[in-house]
Amino acid sequence: MHPTFSLILFTSMAGMAQGAIVSLAVLNSGSDQLPSELLNIYLFPLILALLIGGLLASTFHLGHPERAWRATMMWRTSWLSREVLVLPAFIALTALAYYFSWQDRVPNWLWLVLCVASLALWVCTAMIYQCIRFIQEWAHPTTMVNFIALGISSGWFFLMALLSLWSMLHRDQAVVTSSNIAGVAGFTGFLILLSLTLKLWIWKRNRSLKPKSNLQSATGIKTGFVRQISMGMMGGSFNTREFFHQQSAFFVANVRKIAFFGTYLLPVILLAIVVSNGALSLLVIAFIVHCAGLMAERWLFFAEANHPQNLYYQRIA
């Protein structure tokens, strides 16, 4: 499939915001509350910015953004329609939590509702792709698990990077200190390694997939040897633009390396160094590297989806 940058941004930003909300709910629902200034001036505004920015980014791949509201009309059968409904509701709930945070503290029931809404949004987003049965790379439960795992790990990482920045700038109200930095970095690395284990299994599965059709069944020619030597037209079409990424195998292999090292391996190595020396700035750098790799990972998610129509176009050979 052809990866649209707006969708790459949306799925990355929204998933990170959802993971940050879940992580914030876990950290802030107990007796030890995070500083109100940290929540009200930094955390909630940045999380809302990620959600709203992702929502705006998702409109750029639409031919007629002014008609986007019509997507809500098919909510009974369309996972896309459900996502369009759940996302604004999740943003509204986050804004409500922000309001309560300014008043005194966010009630525990609202944290719970936010976690449920975050999970519902992950399910809706993942099912948009997982329900497409003829794309084997997507039509598997690991699609949803990957969305949730990466969302939680990147959201937690985002939150820890912000808490580290806060602690460096406000020594008197430090949240991440020398006494807990090893645990923070270690748990972050653990989440990243869990996501890496899942991703390696997904990549291995995708390599072993075999097309359920062949060139004969795609063209309707039942007998004889068939070889496609052109795309069947003088120029490109919607099919050749939208259902194939139009990049070489060399390019895809390099993006995979960026995804592997940037999203997973390099951040884990940097976090291991943080565990040993307690450098807060290095944790922030690890998060920046992780964000760059996350863009590559999300590009691969779309690019590796092999639409059956490419059997006919022979990957635009």
C-alpha cells in the first residue's frame, strides 16, 4: 500500500497520546499526585496538542475534508466511522480531565473512563486495517496488539521524557530523581523490548506469507504460462498510485533498518546507559531517537501491506 504521511502522523501522534493518558492514569490515580503545575502547564496541553494535531493531520489525505463529517454516518458497519466518533469523544474526555486538574485533582473514575476510551480508540483504529481480510499482513490479531503495544510504550516514553525535562528544570520539584531513574529507564526499556519482540514476530510472519492468488487467477487466464511485462497502460492510475508504495526493495530494507534501530534497539541501548549513569538528558535523547524510528515503523506498516491487485500490476514492473 502507499503510505500517506498524514496517516503516519495521525497513528503515531494519537497512539502516543493515548499511551501517555493511560500511563498518566496509572501514575496519578494513587495517593502520590504529580505536581499540579506539571500537569496543567505541560502534560495535559502537550497530550491535547498530540491528539488535536493527529486529528488535523488525518484530514490531509481526504479529497474533500469539508465532507469528513459524513464518515460518522456508517458507524453501524464501519470501523472508520467508529474511530471518527471515538476520537473526538476521547479528546473531550481529556479536556474534561484537564479542567478537573485545574480545579483540584482528576477523579479516579475519570481516569478509568479515559483508559477505556483509549482502548476503544486503539481497537477502532487497528480494526480499520485488521478487518481487510484480503490483505494478509493486516488481517491478523497482532495488528491490534501492535497498535496497543507501541502506543503504550511510546506514550510511557513520552511521559518519562517530559518528567525528566521537568526534573532537570525544576530541581526542587523533581519527579525523576537519582533514586528512581534506574527504575524509570529500566521499565521504559522493558516496554520497548516487549514491542520489539512482537514486531520481530510480525516481520517473520509477513516474510512467510504466500499469496492466495496467482497471476493466472488475477487475470482470469487459467492455462499456460503467463508473464506480465508492463502495467497494462501507457501511464499510472489510481490503482498503481494508492496500492503500491513505488519504492525499491533497497529503500524498503533501509527503512526497516531505521525502524529497527531507531524505534527499538538504539533507545534500549541509551536507556541501559541511563540505568548505569543516571543521565536524565540521555533519556530525552533516547525518546527523540524513538520518535524518528516510530515514523519509519509506521511507514513500513502501510508499505508492507501487499494488495492482491499488485499481482496484476506486478508491483508496477
